[in-house]
Amino acid sequence: MVDPLRVAIVGVGRMGALHARTLAKVPEIELVAVVDARPEAVRKAAGDTGAEAMESLNALVARSDVEAWVVATPTPTHPELVGIALDAGVHVLCEKPLSLEAGGGQPLAAQAAGAGRILQVGFWRRFSPPWAQAKELLDGGAIGRPILIRLAQWDADPPPPAFCDPAVSGGLAIDCGVHEYDLAEWLTGARVEHVTARNLPIVDQAVGESGDVDNLIALLDLTGGASAVVELTRNARYGDDVRTEILGSDGALFVEILPVGRARLATAKGVEVVGGSQVRDAVAAGITGQVRAFAAAIRGENLDLPGAKASDRSVAIGRAVQESASRGQGIPVLAHPADPKRLRSQPGNKVGI
């Protein structure tokens, strides 16, 4: 028997609290502490999970019985907190993305490698059964060559305007979009090389006043000839809905989370639900799967985990999406597309991270 991985969660806002409730039920994990400077939030998370409530990060750093941190604080704090964790000698599973800067994850990856520690990014969809089963079928040639991918994240309602501020969240194109860009590259094994994006009409004026948008659509051109359409909205109202549809040369795959998580395979033989893909809560299943993989990697298994490279790729694509929507023209995906001088001086450059 392998001892459970002793984990602390840093940040117990909406996503951190979900991590806490989920991890408390995972046998491979012992949730020993939840940490947040807000007394009410940390007490509730501790009460929900049985973990120790801590309000001091310094006190957590001083502990020698914690093997890993889950960092679920606002994105601008990720680089500093991940660095502190790695300096403290612990492994890190960080919410997406590692940094709001394209390329900002690379110093952290180097630091983790130098310390001999695992640094994983929270692209939970890779580990949720509907997407994991779809990936396996796609790799096995079940629908032939991918031609078109539709990736939709329709959130029910916008978060508070202060969070929508692109300086805090990265904006819709990054905060929500990074999952979809990662899926486009992970599912196909190709790279996004060019994007054309458009901001759609603002519905919630408070979001617009924050400097963000609440609806957008983007076309991603991938190496190898496939294309992906990404739809992002914060105005679905009926629920948080995520869908992935893949059209291949010999059929299609459909992934959805409402009303239940599942993948469906459609071929000339008909449409069928993929065995092993059905889950009641695809989000919780993905968070469970990713932390189990995180623990297994720490215990020595050789696993392909999403890390700094995947995070930086998604941010680079997101910056290109924002730039394209702002300019009203297609944009190549550069290593650091947030730098407008580089965009202007190298309009034909398609070199990625």
C-alpha cells in the first residue's frame, strides 16, 4: 500500500473550495490543510472537509508534513505562489494558467525541474472520462482524420466585474478559453498556428465596463489542415455547459457535460454512447482524475501531465485571440503575442512556444 499524498490547498474561493470538497473524497489524497487569508472562507472549507484551517502562508511553508500544494488563488498570484511552493520543496498542482504572460511558465518549469518536483497545470478535462475516452478513440482512428472541431464553453452567468478585469482573470479569451485551446492541441496532436476572432455583442454592461467581453468566437487553424471553432460566453443562463464536437473523415465524436457527462461516437453504423465515458459530474470527475495522476507521478509513475508548456501555449493562443478580435484581422500565434511590437514587426511569423 502506498501512503496517501499529503496535500494543502492554497486559496479556497469558488474553484479552490471545489478542489477541497473533491480531494477530501479521493483515497490517494490526505487533505491536511486549507489556506486562505479570509477567515470565513477558510473555516467553511475546513468544516466541509475536515482539513486544518490556516490563514498564514508562512505557517504552511514551515510545515514539514505537507508534500504538495494545490494552488487555486487568482491567476496573477500563481507565479509567486508556485515559486514559493517549489522553494519549500513541495510538488505543485496549479490552477490554469500558470501565468497571464505567454512564456511566463517556463521559469517555473525550470525551477521545478531543478528541484526535482512535479509541476502540473489544472487542465482537468484531459482527465475527465468523456474527453479521455474521446481522445483514446480519436488516437485509435475511430473517426479517421480530424477535419473540424467545435469547442464551446457557455457559462451560465458572469463572475463579478472585478474578476472579469483582464488584469485579474486575463479576460474571457484566457480565463475560459485556455481550456478549449489546450483541448484543440491535445486532442489532435497538432498546433494552433493562426487565429481569427471576433468579440460578439456585450450582454452584461458591467462586464464591458471592466474592460472585458462576455461573448466571443474564434477560428483556430491547426497544423495538418484541421480547424477548430471556439465559442465562449458568460450568458447561457441555464447552466455551465461545455461541449466538444469532432468531425473526422469517417465519423464524429461528441462530448458533453449536460445533463450528464458522456461521449458519443457517430459512424456509418450509427450513434452510440461510449462505454466508460458516462459520469454524473464531469467536472468533479476531471478534478479527481487529475489529482490521482498528480499523486501517481509524485510516487514515481511516468505520466504525460500538462505542465508549463501546455499552459504557455494556451495563453499564447489566447493573446492572439484577443489581438485578432481587437484588430479585426487574423493573427499568427507567436511565442509572446502579448507584445504588440513583435506582432507588428513580424506579421508573418508563425513560430510558437
